[in-house]
Amino acid sequence: MQTSTDRILTTHTGSLPRPASLTDRGDAPAVRAAVEETVRRQRDAGLDVVNDGEVSKPDYATYVTERLSGFDGEPIDVQWPVRALGDFPEYYARQQAADGGPRGYPSNCGPVSYTGRAKVEADLASLKAAAGDGEVFMSAASPGIIAWYLRSTYYRSTEEYLFALADAMKQEYDAIYQAGVVLQVDCPDLAATWETDPGLDTEGFRKQVALRLEALDHATRDIPPDRLRMHLCWGNDEGPHHTDVPLAGFVDLVLAARPGAVLLEAANPRHEHEWTVFQDVKLPDGKVIIPGVLDSTTNYIEHPELVAQRLIRYAGLVGKTNVIAGTDCGFASAADGPSVDPKVAWAKLAAMAEGARLASDRLWGHASSYRTPNVDNRSENDNIG
């Protein structure tokens, strides 16, 4: 995993605005062109570690129904967030109506097996052709988030289902690593386990998190930790979030898992304060923290000075060489459901890169000055679609 001893590097969480030219994910030339544009725009924005923007996927998690067998069951509606729902029912009713009502997801009704080798290889070929030299990453759904969205009526227990998913998804994870690409595994299920099961107490929650991390470690056992990133999330939505489980409640379990880098929310109003967790929690040797310094749910463009302040806080606690600048979550977790205008999203990323430069100047004593971020990083047809 690329790190630096003389500046703060920059990356992001995964999904990015899809170019308007991408009207058919099944059109291979269109996907390749969209990946090329997405990689170029990341580099124009000043990002160091880039990806394909997940442009070939309909979303970050349930895309796996195109790559796994056993998901022909009746759709099951997944409620989120359950704990907060009772406090603000009117708000969530309005949000659900705006989203078109409840959304059911295919359920698992038979043995899970991996059938997506051709799809992941096509994704890797597009990314490597577009990126050339330099480190790149690719996101994949964790066993836990798949089980959270796609409920099973076939497996006898959550544990059995998680490990069946782990064995199947191992093929995708290994393919990404073997292609020389850093694997990022998305794990919003860790925090979601608390939010969606009001019956859990703290001990029960930690047992659920430990089980999901055990399945993740099992699935990635043949990938070196320094080629593996893990993304935490409390839901990429602009809601109350007042019942979110604190990071301190499970960070020790996360840091004990195999991934060498952890991406976490650190910019939104509910979780920005949690940088102080690392006053009491020691970062294990060899681990890297990628705090979100951009809120992925708001159209505010963060000032580079604020970005720098956020990075310097973390550097002061875990060491400047152990920090990479990132985003709270993706800017298009679902291709058809962005909350941030595409042009604004690219401007935010440019501001992040400038903020990382400011932080680097102060942390290493560089002699450079603030410049206006590149907010014109756009194509003729900015859109999500």
C-alpha cells in the first residue's frame, strides 16, 4: 500500500459521479471510456490513489447479485435505520416517499457460489488500462454487507451464511489482489448491526461485529494486510444519526482485523469529533488511518484550511506517515441516487487535495502557499446515470 514519508497522500472511498455518456453498463466500450474519464478527473483533482469510480456497478453492495448464484428468492425489504425511526417517523416517512417507497432486495434461497469472474476481470482490465502507473484500488462488498442487504432463507444461521459468502467472494477479492490492485472491502454492516437491531446490547453488538470481521479475515486470508483497505460507515445519508453506535464501541475490533488501512467517517457533524478516540486507542504498527475529510452528503465545498486542520488532528495522534486523506463515503453509492451534485463532488475532491498540501506544508515544513482549488474539473456532460 502506497504511503509517504514527506506528505499526506489523498484518495477517496469508492463511488464517484458516473459520466453522462455511460447510459448502458452492459456496453463494454462505454464502460471503458467512462473509467478513463473517471481516472483522468481524479488525477486532475490531485488525488494520488485512484479507482474506477465503481462506474460498472449499479451500487456498492447489491451488484453482487450479478456475480453470485443463489439469489433468486422473493425480495425482502430492509429497514434502515430502525433505532432512529421511532424518534423521527415523519422525517423518515418523507424520505421514503421521496425515494419511491420501500425497496426490496433479492433474497438468498440456495447455495451461494461465485459466477462473476468475467465481470471482475473486465473491471480490472478497464482500470489498469486507464490508470497506467501508480497505485490504484478497487472496492468490493464485504460478506457482512451482502448478508445485511440480501437476507437468506436458505442458510440455517447468520454465521453459516456469512462464511458461505466469504468463501464465494474470496474469488473476487483474490482476483483484485492478484491483478496488482489494492482491495478495499466495504463494511457498513459493522455499524448497521447496531442500528438495525434494537434488541442488541453492547455485548451482543460486539459479538456480531467480531463474527463479521472473522468472516472478512477468512475471505482475505491470502491477501497481505498492506494490500487491503477496510471502509467503515454509518450510512451515507443526511439524516439525524443520533443513534449511531460510537466508534469507540468497536474500534478495537476493527483495528485487530487483517486490513492494513481503515477508512472512517471524520467530517460529518455526527462523527467528526471522534478523532479524539485515538487519544486513548493506539494505532497498531503497520496500520494506516484514512479519515474522511469531506462530507459525502452535503453540497458544501470544504475549505482547504478545514481539510488541513482535520488531517493535522489525526497526524498529531497517530503519526503523520500513518494518515491518508479520504472521504466519509462515496459520492454515488447508488448510481441513480446522488445527494451531491456531480460538479460539486469534483470540486470537493480538488479542495481535499489542496488541504492535504496545506497539511503537508505544516507537518513537514514545506514552503508552498495556498492556491484556489481546481473547481473546473468537469466534462461537458456531468451527470449521474
